[in-house]
Amino acid sequence: MSKLKDLYKRYLVPFWTIIGVIGVFLFWYLLSLILNTSLFPGPEKVLPQFFVYLANLETYEAIGWTLLRLLISSIISGVFGLILGIFSGLYKPFRVFIKPFITVFKTIPTAAVIFIIIALTKPMFGPIIIVFLITFPIMYESVVSGFLSVDQNIIDSARVDGANNIKLVFRIYIPLSVNYIILGLVSSIGLGMKVSIMSEILAGSSSALGLGKLIRDSQLIVDMQSVLSYSLMAIIIIGIIDICIYIAKKKLKPVQNKN
């Protein structure tokens, strides 16, 4: 009986995840039947088209460009978020000073950011800047939240032992803030993928290769099967990224406990 319970606990998350995915496709199918329009095809029509595109080299080229932009913007966002987050976590005056800038980044409409950046930059680089501006506040606030969550008694004890700010950051603050940072990374990557594709769609340029361009080209000829096929690819990519980070997070827990 105990073995059965252990087995249930071990596969609880994968089992209900699969059930949830099946539920999404079932809801999609029923909704397509209710709407009964070619503008919203069901999974039985989209999935065959999806597998056709998977065999197309152009699809992987587009995915590669989208992921490259996402990677570049995520690295820039992570570096700036970590650096500024460290300063804000350590020095309250700096945290208060930078707060209005973060508030502006958080509250400005995403569509407005996209249109402004597209107008000011080349379509090839616009999505990178846009994703950075949207995801940077998430990374920054995750680092700050992690630093502020550290028990002050631990910090005081380390200072008594002669630890300076540099040692505090790398030996205490960052190790104890890993979960916050990873959570921010997961959130920023998922949001960044959607924003990147949206900016590629609105850029409307042949030079801005990516999934967004393929979706836009399909939308222009009202090919909704292709639109949903490419959208499904984006969802799967984000899901794979989230799973990889979730596994990495579980691997990090034993290391944290040792420290």
C-alpha cells in the first residue's frame, strides 16, 4: 500500500499535467464545434497542418530566430536585473531612486512600447529591445524580493564574522535568493516569448524572421489553420523551457541545503 502511495505521489504532477493537456484540446474541439466557423478550426484540422510544418526547414529557421532574440534579450535583462537588483537590495536609497523607472517600465502599455521601438529601430533588433524593456522589471523585482527575504540575523552574524558586501552577496544573498531569481526567469521567458512573437507580427517586415512573421503571413491570407499551428508551436516551446527550468530548480534545492 505504501509503495502504491509513493508511486502516486511520484507521478502525481505528470499525470494531472497530461489530463490538463487533454482537457485543453477537448475544450478547443468543443468550442470549434460551437462556433462552427473556418476562422476557428478545431484540433482535428490544425494538428495535421502542424505536423506538416514540423517537416519544413523554414519552420525551424523561424523558431531559431525567435529563440535567438529571446535568448539575447533574456541575458541582457538578467544581467541588468541582477546588477541593479543587488544594489537595490543592499542600498535602500538606490531602491527608492530607481522605483519610478521600474514603475514606468511596468505600467506602460506593451502595445505602445512595441510601436515606439519598431518606429525607432530596425525590425531585426526591435523585438530584442522590446522584450528587454518588458521583462527587465520582472527580473529586477525577483532579485530585490529575494534579497529582502533573507533573514537579517544571518546577515548580522556574517558581518560580525567580518564579511563585507561582496561576500554577503555571493555567499548568502544570491544562494538564498535562487528560488526567487528562477521564478523571475520563468515568468520573464514565458512573457518574453509572447512579446517577441507579438513584436515580430507588428513589425511587418520580411527582415524580422521568426514565428511572428509566419503567423502574420498566414493571417494576411486568412489561413487560420496555419496561424493556430504556429501558435501551438510557440506554446510547446514555452512549455519545454518551463519544464527545463523546473527540473533545474529541483536540482538546485539539495545544493542550497548543503550551504
